[in-house]
Amino acid sequence: FKREVYHKVLHVILKSIRKRSHHGDTLECGDRIRRVLYPGFLIHSVDGEEGCSTCGTRGANANHPCPKCLAAKEELTQLSKDFAPRLQLEVRVIFEKAKKIISSTARMSLLRGFGLHFVKNTFWKINNSSPYEVYSYDIPHSFDIGEWSKHLWPLLLEVLKPLKNKISRSMRKIPRWRGLKHFSAAAEIDFADDNSFRDILKCIVPCIVQLLPSNSSLVQCIRICDILRSLAGFRVISEKHMDIYRTFLVKYEKCCKKVTQDHGKKFQYPKHHNLVHLPDDIENKGCTENYST
């Protein structure tokens, strides 16, 4: 019901651009030349739950939880695999099939097989605005207070629970730097904003390397996580950077599997899987600063 209301409200709000997105409209541009423009949406900058509402998908517990692709739930840990994208035309065909099914049980069964809700998506009628393509990676929610603060950081604190004071002591010794937050008791932080967790990630590796065994899978995992975050946050980014990102993404998958073996941590959640889509978002929409909330 909530999603139906969401899309019906958007249907009213976006009414003025619906026809224009298909047929264009004449507008005087900044250089005073009149051109025919076709409005549409290139970027949806939303968090995971709102992204599912925008795309009409079922969310984290679905068989196919990703709004952008058809990755199965059990495949969310595979960061080196290419997945079939959700295509607007195919989703609309499934929706039309579901409409013709009288039995609500059979209808839901069909939709669940594709991770969809029975919702008529308002973006389908707007040209060049496929909700599955324009849904974009959100660095603060997906990485800083997602992949890092909700998963790896709590795991690290749990593993080093008897040594939390040493983590805080080492963090206090980090040299001060402009724009870098300084923490007096970093190991006691379990709730903070994305910038705080980003600053912790920047400094954490040298503070824990002497507290964990040599060749610790957790240290390697956090180190690569930091590298991925740094690459993802570049304002000027090249194809070479994206190649490096993809290389480290494969390494990150292997490290995460080792962490699962060593510490029992499972990485089967959408924000982990979304790392796969980041290179495509950067190549199609520019640096993440353009679409991070």
C-alpha cells in the first residue's frame, strides 16, 4: 500500500514532464539558443529502502533483492560476477502478466520470483528514466554507515573486545590533520554520522595491525575496504582507477570469504552486493559526489 501511494503521488508531481519526455519541449538555453529538450531522470539518489520503493522491488529479504539487477539472494557475496540487469521492458511484461492472473496467491508467486511488488511504477511513463538504471550508489548510506559501520566495524570491535582500550589509545595518537576528526575514544563509538565513520576507516589499519595475528584476514579485509572507499570517493576518476577498483573488488570478495571462515561473518546483504554496480554508476553518471545524499 505504501508503495502504491508513493508512486501515485509521484504520478501527480511528475505529470508536467511526462509528455515532454517523449515529444520534447522548446526552451531557451543559457547561450540564448532555443533547443528542443527531452526531460528525464538520469540519477535517483536514495537510500536502499527508498530505492526499493522507487523501483518497486521487494527489498533485502527477496529472492532477488537488488533494484538494479537479478542477482539471487545467495549470490550477493559474489563481487566478481556479472549479473543480468533489470530491464524496464521486461519488468513491465512481468507486471502485465501479473495483472491478468486472478488468483492473488499465484500473482504474488510470479512477482516474488523476480523480487517485485505489484506496483505500477510511475517512471515507466517517463522516457529515458528507467528506475533500475538511474538508481545510484549512495556512498554515505551504502558504504560509510553501511558496509563499514554496520558490518566490519562491529565485527572488529567484537574480535578485539578485550583490547578496545588499545584501539582508542592508538587512535588518539594519530597525528592531527586538517579535515580529519580526532577521536578520544574511537572504540566506544557505535553510532555516529557517515563522516565520523569515514575518518575512523582512514586511520584504523595502523591502529589494529599490531593487535591481530600476522596475515589476519580481518586486517586485509578492512585494508581493501579502505582502498575501495578511497577510489569510490575520487572527484576526478579515470578508467585506470576503475580497473584498479575492479581488481581490488575481486580481492575483497576473497578476503570476505576468509573472514567468513575465520569469524563467521556473513556478507550476504544488498549493500555489500551494491559494490558491484559502483563502477557502472561512475562511468555513466560521473563521480559519486554527483549522487551521494
